[in-house]
Amino acid sequence: MAPRKLSTRESKRAQMKTLKKLGYSNLQISRIVKVHRNTVANVLNRTAIFDKRRSGRPSKCSPRTKRVIKSEMKEKVGASTRKTARILNSSESYEARGKKISPEAVRRHLKKTDWGKKNYKASTRTLLSAKNIQDRLNYGTIVENSGFLSGDRIATELLDHILWTDETMISLHQKRNSQTCRYYTAERSKVPATLVPKFSLKVMFAGGFCARSVTPLHVVDSKATVNTKYYRERIMPIYLNSLEDTSLFPLMRKRTFMQDGAPARNTKENMTIFEEKVPRVWAKEVWPGNSPDLNPIENLWSILKESVYKEPLPHTRDELIQKVQNCWNNLGQDLLQKLSRSLPGRIKSMRVA
């Protein structure tokens, strides 16, 4: 490790001590180094030549203030330095002494603690009923018993032969989150407003994917309702044709078709068609309700929407449909494979929760 470079003051002290050892008087040293002779005497009386560490700015956080900050902020949802500073400033102790503390002072103290150096967004989870919880656990057992979670080559092949399907609604105008959409400027008046109509045009899309590619994306008619008849006549053929495509599913006996428990999809007639065509179907009787966290296509919809709202932005319904179609068809196979093989991790997280 390289020695620390001496400061100007430290170099002069070293020079004074060296000259003293060579026999120079204090007056002669003061003239050579160009300092007062009393400074020479003080330096020669010191053992070390290094600067003493300065104490720095005194902290505004007394032990009591630190205790209050910890009680108000450690492992508390919604805690903030501004809110904590307001609580401290309105306390009897602070008002009696006329003391004030700023949010920045609270923030500086947090950085010195082991628990306040980092902060994380609190996650949200759907409040599930006892039946939902049991259905999710039963689904995890079915998936495990079917060999999807073993981690070997056969499990990977099974995961790659799942067709994940769902519908989503995409708005023509992106509704921005005021907490995450930041605009850095010196003047608040320069922050541009995001113009969004009160009732933005929305288009529903239906599609699916497996580890190798995506199905054609169906655009639901603007005035149509996805009922049993519409699903069977317009959307089901897309999924059935994809399931028969050997480029997507080379091992036909290992195919799995997944859809959630929406009533329009899970009629007896629809289920009979799928069960005749596909060896394994995860639908109403198998797929648990209120479980978007188990379906990787939800992540795919989010990625798709992020791509749609990049420049150039669509301005009409036709432009929105065209851009969604282009983004959908350009999704990379590495992404699809990663999402399709994420099921074991999702089951593990579900069981822990």
C-alpha cells in the first residue's frame, strides 16, 4: 500500500524536525521554513507531525432525537424524513427549547446507521381467501407431481412446452405515475404537464407464448364482448393452431395449455375441445384464482406496454394496434424462454408467502 501523501503543514513539520536534528537553532529554523519561532517551538514539542483528525460539524441529533428517528422510521411502511422532522419539530421538547431540525439532518443521520442506508419499496399482495390459498397450494402440488420442478432436462422440456395465454387492455395514452415520473430542473414552473384525456381509448388484445415464440396477437373488436361464443370462434383457433405447430412444440405429448378461470373460456364445450387436443390443460379446475403472480404472461404484458409507450408514440387506434403488433412480434426468444422457465421460482415464492 502506497504511503499517504503529506499535506503542506505536515511537510513543514517534518522539515523543522529534520533541521533541529542537524543542529539548527529555533530562530534559524523559523527563517528557513518562514514561520514564527513560537510555531517552531510548538512543533518540536509535538511527538507526531500528522494533522489531528477534526471533530467536524457537531451533530444536531441528540441521543433522544436518534431514538425518535429510529422509532418513527425503522421498518415502518410510509416513513419519510420530512414526516419525521415534522414530528420532532412539533414535539414538546423541541418547542420548549426553540429547536428545529431539517429533513436533511434526519437523512444524514440515517446514512450513518446500518438500517437506514438503503430503503425499499413496500410490495403489495392480494388478500387471499382460505380457498384461494388452498387452491394455490394444490396447484403447486400438481405441478411438482407432474415433474415440472425437478430441475432436470425433462423438467426443462416440460416448461418449454407450456402455452401461456391471457388478455390485456392497452390504453392509447400512457397514464404516468407521479411518484416515479421525475423531471429534474431548477424551477418547478418548467415542469411540463402530461396531457391525458379523461377517457382514453383502450384496445383489448389476446395472445399467448411459449419458450420458442409467441402466438398471433388477436385484437378484440372495439364493440365486442369476449363471451363464450366470441372466445370459441375468434380466439380459440389461434391457440389450437399454435398448439399443433411442431416448430413451437416439437414433443407433442408434452404440451400444456394454460388459461385462467374466466367463465367465458371455461365452458364445458370449450374444455372438451382442449382436452381432446392437448395432453395437459391448466384451466378452471387446476389454475388457482387471483394468481397473476404465477402467470409469466403478466410480465410479458408489462414489457410490451413499456415498448409501446416509447417514441414515436401512437396517436390513433390503428397506430396503437400496429405498434403493439410490431413490439409483440419482435419479442426476443431469450426473454420468452426465461419467462417460461420461471415457473419453479414462482411456485417456490408462492409456497414461502
